[in-house]
Amino acid sequence: NSVDASAGSTVGVRMLASATTGTQAVTLSQCELWNLDVGIQGIGLPSATVYLAGVSIHGCNILSCNTGVAWRHGDHFILEGGVIDQCFSPVVIDADKIWVTNNYIGGRTAGNNNAVVIQATSTENFVQDYNILHNMIVGTNPTGQDGISVNASVYLLQFGQIRNNNISNFKRGINITGTGGNNHVFISHNIFTLCTAAAINFDTGATFCHVDGDFFDASVVSHITDAGVSNRTLRYIDTGVPNQNGGVSTQNGDGVVVAFTVAHGLPAAPRFAVVTPGASGSTNSAFFTSYDGTNITVTFGVAPTAGTGNVVLRWYAECN
């Protein structure tokens, strides 16, 4: 099927549910939709006993629409194998049990709308079990757009997987945002390029989130920004440079110098570093450590005594 409405004021495919009549077990495939207000739209009712359920959209091309796919209130929704491109708001979903997989998703040059938005817009329905997998997501406004926005500004979102996506040319690649609660989000093995603020951002409402095995290109300004809430697991980040390093640094004391630096070789400042001094010149004084994007600095309360190879610093550091 093909729909082209150059006036941009129509909906290509609309599925509706009322309190007594719903839309269930529907497959829509191989549609071509252009120049529409909304390419594919689903509207259910919060807390309705009959609503949108079991809808699969496969292999549809949705181009140059104001909104590509808009889905609200329902469950078991699949968007797979399509091209959603040159849309101001490519994908906006408020539903349970979501699979967005194997799509090409791109935005339009103008505007700050995000490419993929998962959100809970009603306090009667929280969103859980969402999966965003194996998509190519490309932005057009790297100062204003997010690639994937998981927005809990109204209500709770939980149990999400964002995995194996290629995300490029955004302000933030993935933005876990909103104070309504973003819980149990698993982010892994995504590739990030050209993110001007951060590849991944966590706001204060995010808890029990796990980041594992993502690749950050050198064009990414900051790998992870975090509002500081606990219960994060951030590890095994691949930048082409190891995110953990350690070793033994042997230096010379002179009885005067109290600060000694060790180049950690990490792609960013460590999130923590551990240093254990050893040898005769560096064990008899209290010390503290600090670190930046290049070095770990160990500062002793009393200068190590003069000698050759008598300041031994055993160290380990990790960064995000």
C-alpha cells in the first residue's frame, strides 16, 4: 500500500480503541507513507479493558512526515525492519512490551525533536518491558536532539533494554530522563559517534541502571554523564583504549618534593583510583591522591627521603 499526501495534513494508518472496541492481533507490512502529518498512529485508552494489543508493523517506509510512528496506550507493539526518515518526530511510543528492532530511523534538519521517544504520559499507565535493539539511528541536529529519549517526566518506566544500536549525530545518544522513575535499564553494545553533550545521560530519577560493552568513538564529547544517583553499574566501556589500567611506578625521592604523578593512560579522568605506596622512601607518611584526564597525583604529607628508585607507587584506575 502507498499513501502520499503532499499537504501534510493527514494520517496514513490509524488504529483506535474505545472502552468497548479495541484493536488486537494486527499485522501491517510493506506500506509506503509520505508527506503526512502522522505516518502510523495508534490511540488506545488508559486503563481500558479493550485496547491496542498485539500489533506488528513490519517493513514500512515512512518518509517526510511530521511524526513517523505515534503509539499510545496498549501493549505488545512491534516496529521492525522499516525506514522512518526525514520526520520531525520519527518514533514516539507510550505502551507496554515494546520492540523497536532493525529499523533505520532518521530525523529532519529543522527542529529539536528526539528520534526515538519512549514515554509514560498518563499516571494510569506506567511503561515496562521496552526493547530498542539493532537500529541505525541518525540525527540531524547535534545541538538539540537526543537519539533515544526514555522520558519518565509523568510516570514510571522500567525494565528496558537498549542494545546493539548504532547512534550518531545527536546532542545525547541516549537520555534516561524524568523524575517519575526510570528503573532497571540495561544499555549494552551500542556504538556512539558524534554526540556533542554525552553518549549516555542519566537524570536523578534513574536507578538500577547497567551500562556494559558500549563503544564510544573519539568524536563523542563525554561518554556518560550522571546526576549522581546510586545503584549504577557502569563498566567495560570500549573506546579503543582500555577503561581500566594499573601498574607500578618507580620514582626517586629527594627529601623535598611531596607530589608524584603517574600517567594512567585512560581515555578520560578516572572515576576512582587506588594507590599503595611501597619501598623505604614512601611508606612513612600519610598521603592523598587526586586525578585528572592524564595523571594520578600522589601527595605525601612529608617528602620521601632522597634515594634512587625509593618511591614505589602501585596503582589501579578505572574510567567510564
